[in-house]
Amino acid sequence: MLLRRIARPLLATWFVTQGVDAVRGPAVHVAFARPAVDTFMQQMGTDKRLSDAQLRSIVVAHGAVTAAAGLALAVGRAPRTAALLLAALTAPLAAASLPARKGGKVPPEVRRERRARFVRNLAFTGAALLAG
């Protein structure tokens, strides 16, 4: 019981900071999400491309919901629901962070950053599932 009172707020801090960061500075998140969203749209068989304003709105909304769910987890308001919501919100981030294939012309430092981001998102998705 005591462990949960400490562990949940500690876990929630990452989600809250990521959510607030996306709301306050969406440009970085939009630039990161753009290739994954474009690839997803192509795989869905549509030639439409989301505008920067549309993608920015999605990033801001995703950040706001992530921060709110993180706060709910931190204060213990419906912690299981909040944790499962956080896992669902973080899984697409992990998918967007998949490291580039070796055949591409991606600099090694960018490839390392994407791999680190992928592992971090995957770890937090797993942690949120455990908390749920």
C-alpha cells in the first residue's frame, strides 16, 4: 500500500511532463510525429495528408489528455483507469519512435536517438500496464 502511494506519483511524473511539454511546445512533437503519421496515412490507402495545423491540434489534445491522466494517476483518482489510458496513449508514441531501417540514409546519432526514444516509450507503456 505504501509502495503504491509512492510509486504511482513517481511514474506519473514522466507522463505529466511529456503531456505539458506537448501542450506548451507542440512544434517539436509535430516534427517528430510527421513521418509516422504520413506513413500511417499511406498505409491506410489515403492520399490525404494532415495539415500542420491539424497535426498540431492532435498533438496538443494528446498532450492534454496525457497530462490529465498522469495527474489522475498521481493523486489516485481512478488510478487503474488512468494507468490503462496512459498505456493506450503511449503505445502510438512507441510505434512512431520505431528505429529507422538500416537501409535508409539516417545518420547514426539520429538512429540512436530514435532507438532510445522507442525503448523509453515501450518501457513506460509497460509500466503503465503494470500500474493498471
